[in-house]
Amino acid sequence: MEGTTATPGFVLTLSCADRPGIVHAVAGALLQAGCNITDSQQYGSPVTGTFFMRVAVETSTPFAALQDQLAPVASAFGMDWGLHRAGAPVRTLIMASKSAHCLNDLLFLQRSGTLPIDIPAIVSNHRELQGLADFYQVPFHYIPVNSGSKVDAEDALRVLIAENSVELVVLARYMQVLSDELCTELAGQAINIHHSFLPSFKGARPYHQAHARGVKIIGATAHYVTAALDEGPIIEQEVIRVDHGRSAEQLVALGRDVEGRTLATAVQWHAEHRVLLDGNRTVVFN
């Protein structure tokens, strides 16, 4: 039996002011380019008046030619748009401090082929995770951070991002606050994870604080990084119920699982170009 060559796939994402004719114009341009639409999702925000769309297509038309076909439509409607090769791994730099659970989940899922990312570098302000990076054969970069070295540390991070053509930065329990300037530079390209107890239980040992208060729900939030600490546009959240019989240590273990799953889901949706920004909110096409 002769082998067959898969038809290349692309994902088009766009947002613009909502008005009649957008879907018709986009579909017409894709038809003219010889595309077969395999998935199409859209949403019109009644709050901001913005229209969002994600379209997956198969076509033998080259990437550049498809861009040229879509450009006049994008210009006519004032679209913020992007065309992406379906399934192409997103170059992702992961930052973590001492906790390994989120980092390990991302590395395992990437290695198993579940997560469409490439990981060219791991950055940490501690050395504890060096062994995990070595196990997965990912270059590990120790960049210490203190009050006097924060500027130099972020400059070193910028160099790594540029040298490795990084498209996404993931803070997988990285326990340092990024500067406002770096947050602005990474807008829409950096994802953070934190437990859901904020702002109630801040600082050290939040699960123990929550246990002392007898919480009944624990969870995690994955969001884009902004200068407003832990207040960026939310991508994914998950919660689970607990009861009085759970110890503080059990809450910590459950919390780790939830954090890992929530972050991995957010990274996957971002890498599959399913997340579009709507001000301080997100539109997520599942």
C-alpha cells in the first residue's frame, strides 16, 4: 500500500469589532484559498462588542499564500488576527523555584506527546530542580534573584528568551514577582498558576492556613501574567471539595494535583491557539 501525505492544517484566530458579514467574509476568503474548514467557533461579546473566531482548516495552499489571501479581509474589518500551523509545538520556557509538581507534569506531558510544546530551557532561582531537568535532558539555568540582582536576573532571562526563540513563558510555581516592565513585555505570552485561596490566605503555608479555617473547597487558577499580581486574565480554574477529615498535609497533596492539572490545561489551550484576550477576560474555545 502506498503511503499518503497528510494535508497541512492551519488555525486562524481573530478578533475585531462585531458587525455583520465577518463570518461570510472569512469563509469566502478561505474557500478562495482552497481550504476545507474542519472546525469553526465564534463568540460575540455583549460587554465589549468584540467578535472572536477560531477556525481550523486543511489546505494544500502554502502558509504565506494563505496569509496573503486573508490579509485584505483582516484589513477591511480591522482584525487582530493570527495564522498558525496546526500542531506546531510552541517554544516554551518554564520557570520554577523549589516545588517540582507543576514542572514535572509539564515535562512528562510534553515528553509523552500530549502537550504541543517544545521546552528549550528551564529557569530557576534555586538549584533543587536541576536533577529533574537533567532527567528530562532539558537545559537548566540557575539565575539567583535577590533585592540587588533582580534587574540583572531579568536581563539574563530576556537573553534566554531571545536566544531560544521562546514564544511562551510558564511560571510553574516560580516564587518571584516579575517586574512591571517584564510583565508588559510578556503580555499574553506568560502564564502563571496559583492556589485559589487568594486573597484570603497569603504568604507561607496557605494550605495549612486554609485547613485551620476549615475550608471546604480548594482549587487553582491559571492566568496570564500582568503587572497586577495574580490578577491577570484567567484561562482555567479547577476546584475540588474537601471535608473536616482531611489533614493539612492531605490538602497540600490535593492542591498540588489540582495546580498541575490546571496549569497543564491552560498551557495546552494556549498552545492550541484556543485562548483570545478580551480586555481583562479571556475567550476560550474548547
